[in-house]
Amino acid sequence: MSKSRRVWILASIIFIAFIFGSFVFGKRVFSYDTKIAHPSIVTIAGLEYNKIYDPDLTLEEIGWMADGAVEEDMPTRWLNHFYDPFYNKGLNNGKYPTSKDWSRMTNYQTTFALGDQTWYRAIDYWKKDDKKKAFKALGHILHLIADASVPAHTRDDPHPTGDSYEQFVKNNWLTVGKFAVGFEKKQVNNLYEVFDAVANYSNNNFYSDDTILSSKYNTVNIVEEKEEKNTLGKIQSYKYASVGGVKYRVYVSDVNFVWQKKNETGVSVKDQFILADYSKHLLLTASSYSIATINLFFQEVKKEQNVKLAKYKTSLVGAADYLLGTVINKVEDLYNMFKGKNESLVMAGESPLISATTNNTNLSLPIVDDTIQDTSNKIQTNNKTQNTINKTQTTAAVVEEPVVVVEMEKSVKVEEPKPVVKPTVPVVPVVKTQVTEPQQVWYLGGSGGGGGGSGETANTPPAPLREGSLSTAESSISDGSSTIPSSEEGAGGVGGSASGDTIQDTDSMIQTITTTDSITQTPTTTPDAIQDSDSTTQVTTSTISTSSTPDTIGTATSTFDVTPVSAEATPGEQTTTTLDVIITTSTLEITVTSTEQIVTTTLEIVITTSTLEETVTSTLPIVETPSPPAVVINEIAWAGTASKKSDNEWVELYSNATSTIDLAGWKILVDDIREIKLSGVIAAGNYYLLERTKDKTVADITADNIFTLTGGLNNNGARLRLVNGAGDVVDEVDSSGGWFAGDNIKYRSMSRKNAAASGNDPDNWFSSQGISAKGKADGGGVIYGSPKFSNYGYWLLKSPMFYYSDRLSVDKVLTLTKANSPYLVMSPTEIPAGYTLRIESGVVLIGMDKTSHLSVTGNLIADGAVEAPIVFTSALDTNYVQTNLTSLSGSAEAGDWSRIQIEPGGNFIGSFVKFLYGGRTFKKSMGAMAATYFYSNVIYNYGGSVSLDNAEFAFSYFDSSKDNEQYSELIFVEAPNGYDASLTINNSNFNGGWRAIKIFRQNNGQTISIGLTGDTFQNFQNPDSLILSKKDFVSPSESVFNNNASDNVQIDSWALTADYTLDVNTQYLFNFVSIPADVTLTIDPGVKIKLPEWGAIEAEGSIQANGTAEQPIVFETQTPGERWGYIKLKNSDSTFDYTNFIGGNRSNQGDPKDRGVLRVEDSTLNLNNISILDSRAPGNAIYSLNSNLNITNSVIGNATEPDFDMTGIKTDSGSVILDKVVLQNLKYGIRGDFNDEGLLPHLELNNMGAANFINVERPWEPNTWLSPAEDGE
């Protein structure tokens, strides 16, 4: 058998294995069922959206969204459906992007089936008034939101054998689908917030099969344990958690004795009670956030978008992935048919207490709406309580045996361009099916097409629809009086979705189609022109047709014509490719034909239910493509190194082989008159370094061979031939007319571009531009080259403006390109004033060691993109780095590099930048005699400007020692003498560490400006505050806070200079606040203000606290058990409505009898519906001097009687007017002092009697203050 024949057979086996492996694994990594749960969740969300938001969605628009939700599971898109928020990684520990990132990766999505279906593409379609495509793309996003509610998808648990929760929802949708009906209104500001909220909810509160009690994640807090019988009658220990005040079962274990508690046995979530509880919470979360996402979409389309979309929706790779996905879907359907359609709807061994089964003849489902009326094509619903769906038994379908031929033609250009060969599309026989039972379709259909996923229906296969539109009588949505016509493109079944079906139950989204005659399904798609923006290849997709029945997989024909756009073709360029695939129930036959003048090969593969046969037919002689040399000369430092020593030359070999090669007897001939003898071995895919004279030629790298060569390599050129032990020339580099590349000025090596291409081709060589990160010249100089590692990337950024000066633009800008990524950062890598380092999207930067950092006095500009972010990370981060050239070892960990340090006057502007594994501690002294401080920061801004958008911080280091943790923040900002500082961060994710941000302003007249908008802060451990500012006010807006030890924004000293409003989105911790005259501080409803011991607010301006009964304002102590200070009002006119003051009056100012939680001097104070409780005794709740107090509907005093004397209200002059005020657990209720004229302040009690003074020894003092007629009785 010829080598080529063996290659074809091997390729065919791999191809078939890939198909089967893909559809089996693909089926298991799906979350909710593709054809039932996903479109149903979307449909429910669309209907519920109409109840609370505008604009209303039409039935057709909801159907389009449901179509998109089905399409998103098209193989192999589902590899990108995972988002672990704890580690911010996608499937397989980050091998694939997170679903959060996937939703916006417009270029990356073009390489997958169906192309770019991102959030940005949906918005773009809408702005172009293509509503159908916009809603379908939005459906793709809603699919991802629903997936984020599945624990297996947020805990990196793909579970190839099937996930319990996913299987339970799929098999019991008739019962659990109702949990998705209704909504919890969610307010979100951007799509990232949606993903983070759903994924964190799922990850933090629920387990997947393989992550129960896993140390990889935080454990769910158990609030109760109960011994209960499961559905088999076995007593087990159910563990209950609580979310939103509602208890639910989180996992189950065997009943253990006390001494066994530390080692629970039988731990599982595979239990009907557990999974039913999960469904109640997670399905509602999925639908609620789907509603929020639809609403967000209509907000976003009104805004100006500044996102660069991929030039073409689908690339050539994406077109190929679509073909592969179609094959996977069809083969899986065949597999499902053979393994049996009637899978149990309950889990093995359990009784059907919860599940719906195929044998039920009457299934009663609680619903909310069952009547849909239409006026102007809008959906309206009326409330009902129950509806019954009757099912009939299934009868066997009659199938006509189809004739199947599958051909795939491929024409390849070798010498000259040839005309495009148009394929003959095979005639696809019609498959007819007799259907005698009502079929169930689970979502409102839109267009045909799609391709769908590979999930299964819970009861019966989807019913095929009639070709074209159904009649009005057959395709209506009935309310008894009016109908809605069906969509123009109704097409159900495997490849599309149904439309125009009678709807009886809008809560469970059940539609019934009744057909009794023969049905033929032949939907077609309109040809789309697709061009790969990275090449000059035009791809046209023509007819894609399917025919399917409940008992046959159907047939699919896909044709792709690939035609070069350029007028001239180069040797080996692909000119025409035709791929035709037809698949039937009993066999899969694929014929691959390659037509060429000298190369023609036909491959036939037949798959049946029990056998796999391969047939290879060669119709013309097969010409094999030459294999690359086993070993090549890969790099030549013919000029030596920067040591300027004439004998410091080195040569590098590279192995293309698949196994280790023994170099004994091999040699390199130089000009055929001198030779370099080789020895040792070279491993597959590895490098072999030859150093001339000594092993110091390339310092720090051990040579594989030290050679001598009289006269060395001639600087004017030479001919090198690599000869094996048998005397055969393996590789040749003939530069005898002059070296192809390299120089003797900076001693750049001559580097090979392609190890498989000819060494004699001058265009296959280039002069090394980067400094080697591994190895130095003899004496310590740099090496421009890559000894023993790839010729591409891994440039060392050592004094980059000096060593890469020849790459600077005229305005002193050095650009780091993706082509040469990754780059290695030293300690320090300096960007001087007047210079700019610009980083292109997709570039990766790694630290040489744990002290590595950028020092920016000039400008650092990082231009990342959503699909190609810039990444600062560890050299051990295998997600981004293939080769470790540093001294670090092991796996990536926090602190593998240090920081980006912005020096006075420096600037850092970045978008879509990831900072991973940074923050290693560094020390800094503030002067010769000053103390030394230890900082752990990822960004240290010392008098510069930092502006970031869509940044991400994760796996950051912090110094946990007590002395150093005060300077452990992801971002530290300080304004030294002579320099202001600024920090602006928008739409970014701060994940993990001690504290997120610290702003430190000295008393030096400098300013610090801060702006934080739309950011997410999660998993921070500082118990006091998330953000700390010494003097400058900080208030993150539109931000999300998850799983932090404290969400406090702490401001040590805030002096207002203008009116300001505190909003409810921030939890404040104030040490001291001063409000000058003519300035007003407004406090919105629901604001919570914490103050530390002695913390105080002093106002000569005004405080307007606008609490409500539903959202009261709270002033309380930072630390339980301690007392905060006071609020002092002087010459102020202030009002507090619905405000609670808890635990104040900690002060050392003045006489204790003149202290109070509220200290009012020469002011007017209105208190309505307030409480002042548990103030520090002795003292007063309120102390008033020459002021007017008006208090209504309030409570003043203590929860219990204090140990020391306590007064409710003490006043010296002025007036006190009380209306319906309760004073309790006090010695004195109201106490007044005589003025110089011997008069008491004015006191007035309205609607008050003895019942308003609870456990008060003296209601008022002196007791002659009020006469009986004035005491409010």
C-alpha cells in the first residue's frame, strides 16, 4: 500500500472519529436543551417583557429570538458557552474564551458556524433596520445568558457523561418549565453586568455534579440540615441553603453519625428534590435576566456605538465549521434514533413524583396565560389558572427508502489558474412521512433555516411542517374570535423552527400541530456572499436543503464555491472547492474527489449502524507533497555578537521530525571545504545550539555543541550544507553571494521564516529584530536573535527606546505588534518622558521575574479590542504563553510580576486590557530619612494619569502581613508635590485581592480626580472597605459588588466644595465630613452611612436626608458594639425624613451633658419619621442650643434601659415642638435650662400623652415646664 493511500485512510478514520467525538461530547456540554428549554426560556422572556416594558414585541419577533437561541448551539459554537466568574475563565480552565467575552468577540465569532452573532452585531443589524437578523442575533445572546445560570457552566464542569441538572430540566420540562414564568425585575447597565450577575448567582449558590464541597470554589453556606425520605423512600440528610430569604435544598448526603460529619458520604445533587429546588431558582433567574437583556438591548440601540465589527460576518474557517456542524448534527440525530427515542424522563431508580412521562394521557400544567389576542400584531395575555393538554399514542411512521449519494469535489490550482468548475448538485429524493399524532413544538417559530443544535425533545420528535405557509385555519393563534397569520418562513424540524401554530398554553409555551397527511419539508436558504477579511478569497454558500421525518435523519446538501478574488494566483493557491454532503438514516456515504491534471484522489467512506468501511480509489497517479527536511539550519549569527569578539559566532538547528534524531556522523559543510562535526541528539520540535570556541559565546544558555572553525564564517557570505550520517544533504543555505539577512552593526542574526521552506530562498530569511530574552553576549551585551527558542516573539523589553530606536516613529512612538508577541518585561522597563509605547490589540506581555515592572514617565497606550485584548500576565500562564524563557517555574501564581508604575507626569491609557497574576510587593522610601513602605499594587500611580476602559484584574497578589496590608491595593494613587493625579476606570472588572483602590492625597495643595463608572468589584477580603480615599470623594456609579468582605467606600476626610448627592448604589464609610455654608448635601432614599468610632459630620450648610418608609436612610457604626460620633449642625437649615440613627454620641468635645448624637446650634432642624436609638450614655440623643426643633412621628431613646443617665432631648433656649413622638428607656424625656432672663425654651407637645413616655423617669424637666393643660393630653 502506498504512503499516500495510508495517509488517506488515516485521515478518514480521524475525520470520522472527530465527528463522533464532537457530537457525543457536544451533546454533553450543552446546558439547557437546545430544542425545548432554550427557545422556551426566550419565548417566556419575550412574553413577560411585554408586560412591563416598551416597545412590545410581536409574535414574529419573539419567534426570531427563539430561532437564534436554537442556532447558538450549532456545533462547535457551544465550546464558548462557559463562564467561571470565580477565576474568570472559560471551558477547560480557560482553553476557550468565557461566554461573557464570546458575546462581544466579533472577529473571533467569524471563525465559527453561523459567524458573527455578537451583541454588537445585533445592535448593528437594528440600526440598519434589519429586525429579523437583529432579533436572531439577540436570541444568540439570550442563549448565553441562560447557560450562565447552569452551575456546570459556571464551575468549569463540562461533564462529558451528562450533567444532572441539565438532564433533569430537559427530561422534565413539562413540569419544571413553569418555574421560568414570571419575573424578578433586574436593573442592569451593560451586558457584562448581566453575565456577572447570573454567573455569580449560579456559582455562589449551587453545585454541579463534580464541584460539591470542592476546595476550588467557595462552599455554599448551609443554614439547616434535615433527615428526609427521598423518592425511593431512603432516609437521607438534605442540606439547606438560603438565597433571598428562601430556603432550598443544595445537596444531599448519607445520614452519618456525629463522628462521621467531617467525612460525609453519598454527597450528591442527583436527587429529584434537589434538582426541583435548583430549577425553581435558576430557571427564574435565566428568564428574569433574559428580560433585562432584551430591555438593555432597546436602550443600547439608542446610543452611539463605537465598535469596529468584523468586515465580514463569516470567514472561510467559519464556513467550514458550519459544514462540520451540519454533519455533527445529522450524525447525532442518527445516533439518537438508533439508541431509542423513549428515554426515561426521570432519573434511573427514582419514582416519577416530579417528572412528566411519555405514558401520561393527561398532563395538567399550572399556567398564567392561555389566551393570546392580537390587535396590530401585538401579544396580549389574560390570566388563567390551569390548562390540560391531551396527548395521543404514537404510531409508526411510514418511510420511503431514499437513494443516497454524497460527493465532495475539490479542484486545486497547481500551475496555472483554471476556470471555476461549477458542481452538479445531486438530486435529493423526497422523504415522505405519514404522521398520525399531534406533535408538540415548544417555542414560537420564526424563520426556517438555522441548523439548530443536537438536543432531543422530551416526548416526541419535532413535527415537520408543510412546504410554504399553512392555511389560515391550520396556522392560527386562536382566542376564539381572531387569528394571527403564520410567519412567511415557517419551517420546523431539525433545521428550523415552527411558526403559525395553535397556542393553548403560553406559560409552558406549548404549541400543538395536528397533521394527518403526507408532509414534505424542503426549506432553503438564500445564498450569502462571505469574504474573509484576512485574505482575498471569496466564499459563496449556495443551496442548503434538508428533509427529515420522526424516523429518519433526513438529508442535507451543502455546497461551497471558493473562488479567488485576485486576478493572479500563486502556486498552490486554492481556486475552487465544492463540498456536497447527503446523509440518510441507514448509511453515511462521503465521497471526496480531488480533480487536478496530475493529482486525483477519490475517498469513499461508508458508515452503517454496525460497520465502518473505508474505500480508497486512486484514479490517477498520486504525487506526494515533499516532506520538509527532518533537521534544518534555523538561525545563523554570522557576524558574532555584541561582544565584538570575532570568534563569537553561533548557529542553531531545528527539528521538523516527529521523533528524536541521533546526530552522530552528521556535519555542517562550510563552502564545501570546512566542516563542523555534530554529535548528540535533537528532539522532535526542538532546537540545537552550536557555539564557536567556547560556551560563553551565548552566555546563560548551555551549548549543544562547541565547534572550532578556522577563519569563522565570512562576513561576505558562505554556503552551509547540513549532511547526515549517510552523506545525504538534508538542508542547504547558499548565501555565498552575500548573507540573506543579519548585520554586523547590531549583530543581528539571520533567522529562518519557515522551517519547512527552502533554505536557499532569500525571502525565507529575515534579520532578527528582538533582543533575546534568554542568553547574553559574552561580557553581558544583548543578543539580537533567538538562540534555542522560536524566531518569532519573545522580545525582551530592555531599555526599549534605546535598543529598539530604529523602530521609533518620527514622534518617538515605539509600537509593539501582535506578530512579535509575547514580549518580556524587565525590572524596570522604562518609558522616558517624551516617548510613547503603543501596544497593539492581541499583544501579550509577561514578566521576566517577580520584580518586573513598567516605569512610565512618558506615555503608555494599550489599544486592545474585545476579541483581542492586551494581556499582562505570568510567564507561566499557559493560556497565553507557550514557552517559558524566565527563571520562574511551576504554575502561574499571584505576584509572578509586579506592576505598572506611573511616574510624575506619566500617562497610561488602555482599553480591553487584562492584568493577571500581578502585584508582587515592592518597597519605596519617601526620602533619605523617611520610612520605607511596602506596596503591593498592580498599578501604582504616583502623580500621573491613568484611564482604563474594559480592563480586567484577576489573580492579583497582596501582602497579608499586618504591617503591609494597608498598602495592598490593585490600584494606588498619590499626588506628590508639584503633580496632580487622575484615575478614570470604566466598565472594568476587579476580581480578588485585599482592597481594590486606595487614593492618598497629601496636604500639599495637589488634587486627585477620580471617575469610576460601570465597574464590577468582587472577591475582595478587606473587612473595612473596598475603596479607600484619604481626602477625595469617590463614588462608583453604575457598579456591581459581589462577594466582598466589605462593599464600603471609605473616605477619611471629605470637605464638600459644592452641592452633592449621595446615591443608594454606594455604601459609604465616613471618618469626617465637613459641609461649608451655602453648600447642601442631599442623601437619597436607602443610603447607608457608616462611621467609625469618633466619626463625625459637621455642617454649616444644609443636610437634606430624603428617606422613605420603603427605603430609610441609616447612620450606624462601622464596627458592631462600638459607638460612632455625632452630627453637628450650626447655622443650618436641615431636614431628615425616615432616617435611623443607631449607636452614636461618641465624643470628647465639651461637657458630657452638652453632647448628643445630633448637636444643633443656631439652626432649624426638622425630623420626620426618624429614630435615634442606643446612643452612648451618659449624654443626650439630641442637644439643641438656641435652635428650633420640629419632630414628628419619631422614636427617641434606647431599646433597653442604659446603665447611665440618658436624656432624650436637651435644649438651651429656642423651641421644641413634638408631634406623636415616643421617648423610651430614659431618665429624662425632655430637659430644658433657664436662660439669663429666667425663662425656659418653648416646648409644645401635640398628640402625645403618657403612652408616649415609656419607662421615662421624668417626662420633662423641670416638671413645671408644662402645665396640665399643655402636656398634650
